[in-house]
Amino acid sequence: MALSHKAKRRLSLVLLLVWLPLYAVAALAVVDLFDRPPVLVEALVYAVLGVLWALPFRIVFRGIGREPPPDEGG
């Protein structure tokens, strides 16, 4: 069953306000477990982790900035 546009908007808001801060704290905690790597390696790790959190949710975020379809009404 596909999510309606309104459900996608609500779920994306929850993901951004709840999941993303929790993920950021968890990523920092995991990276902090190891000795500090060189700056370039650390930047690469954070860049990869910064993209990795959104991959499972790309279907939810797709089309959120557009107008809702006419058949859904908003």
C-alpha cells in the first residue's frame, strides 16, 4: 500500500525531527569509540554517514516538496 502525500509529509517530519538527531548522536558515539583518525578520513566517514541515514527513507522523501496530486486533495 502506497503512502498518501499527507502521510509522507508527516512521516518525513518525524524522521527529520526525531530520527535524524538520534542518528547523529549515535554516529558520533560510534566514531568516538575509536582513536581519532586523520582529518580527511574522519571527514569521509562523516560524509558517508551523512548520506547513509537517508537511503532507507528516500521513498518517503520523494515528492514531498511538490503539490499534492489532485486526486488526494492535500
